[in-house]
Amino acid sequence: MIRVLVQGAGAVGGLIGARLALAGAEVAFVGRGRQLAAMREGGLRLDGPRGEAVLERPLAFASAAELPWVPEVCFLAVKTYDVAGAAADLAPVAARGTTIVTLQNGIGGAAPVLDALLGEARVVAGLAFVSAVIERPGCIRYTSAMSSVVSAPLPEGIEARLVAAMAAAGMELRIEPDIRRALWRKFLALATNAALTALARAPAGIVYQDPALLALAARAIAEVGQVARAEGVAIGAEEEAEALALLRSFPPGMYASMYHDLAAGRRLEVAWLSGEVARLAARHGIDVPVHATAWACLKPHAEGGRP
């Protein structure tokens, strides 16, 4: 049995951790606020295409310091703006040999976590393909029956066991040696979907069926591809076409998580999405009007608190 810590018991981390625990892995969660309280009081409920499942007594803590054992691997699933605090909380377990797999949106990979830990730690970049939202505290609604994680190579002795545990939970863990390119490939659709569903305040079934918005999506994807190539990453027309096809395949009612954060008045990750595209584009002298506009329009909401 593999011991897994999920740091950040939100929609993505909660779904991955609950499925692993229900399949027999030993899983602990670090969460906060109403989500943590609900998990402690009533467990963690999953609801979606696979039906309803309940993890009745999750190991849920406010800090990694409270764990009764040292995890072998940790999925770091907090929002990007919470990385520094989460990494500081993880420092003691990282020092005891826990491998940390980062699952943040964007293209930063493991670098922000390594910077925050300021020491020797086994941190590998990863990315999650999960469509889920916290419907209410203690309940995660997911919109796709399939969920997966892509990770840079893991230490010997952990990789095969984690792959097996994920498979037992109905999820794929794919090991990708060129994780930087994998991050950029996801970023093509990720940054575009976040920008357009947030700006249009409309789901995939509208954004990627309306001809004008679909053309805007294609342009936004091309902007990311151009920046990627300027950064030395091999992204071409084929990858851009795949990203657009992926967006068009999304369930009609699906929104990017940033839309849900915007609608709820929470902090946004836009600085690491369209903001990052605009920042890198400016460095290379590239014009990115779609993402520059998204960054300018959403930046006033980045710290949350607005209706």
C-alpha cells in the first residue's frame, strides 16, 4: 500500500485523493476552511458520470505537521498563488524523503516549489487532466468519467507503485520525460479556455460553437504556440489543432475553474495564465492581443473580492 498526501483538498486534489483512498491507498489530505470542516464532519462525496461515491472517514488535517506517518509521495494541488505557503508547510516531510508532484496550472512546473523550499527536495513537475468543481463543502462534482495525471519521471521504487495505485483507482498516471513540452501542450488549451469562459461568462457549449468565439479561441491558441516556440519549445500547427479539437470536445456545460473563481469573487490564477502569455510575449516582442486583452480585463479581479 502506497502512502499519499494530497496538499490542497479542493476539486482536483480532493477527487484524485478520494479515488485513491477508495481504491485502497493510504491517503491523507491537507485542507482548510469549510472544505476541511466538512470533510472531518461528513466525509468527502464525489458525484458525476461514474455515479456517487463517499469517502466516509478521510484523514484530513490543517497542516502536514499533523500527519501520523511520512508520505511517500505528495500531490501538491493548491492554487498557484498558494504555492509558497503550501511548500513551507511541506518542508518537514520533504526533508524526510517525500516526493512532491506539482499539479499547478500554467507552465512553471516544479520551479516555484523548489524556490519556496530553498533546499534539497525531490520535486517533480506534473499536470492534472481533471474537470471538477466543489459543488458545496465536502462534495465534489466532476464532469468527466476519466481523470489522469502526467508526471516527470519519479524516483525508483515509487513510480511503478503509484502508477498501479492510480490505475486501481480508475485513473492514468503517465510518465513524460519531456515534461516542459507537456506543460506547454496543455497550456495551449488551458490558458485559452480560462480566458474565454471567464470573459464570455459562458460554458464550452457556447464558446466553442459560436463562430466568432471559436475563431477567437483559435487565435488565442496560436498566440500561446508562438510564445512557446520563442521559448524554445517544439509546439507546431498539429499541437495547436489538437488543442482546439480538445476544447470543442468539452462537455457543453463545462467552464474553466477560473470562471467559477471569478463568479464567486475568489482570487484568480490569471497572472499565471493569460498574464504569463502576455509577459513572455512582451519579452520576445510578440503581439498577443487575445491574451493581452484577457489579462487586462481580468487583472482587476485577480485578488478577488469583486462581484
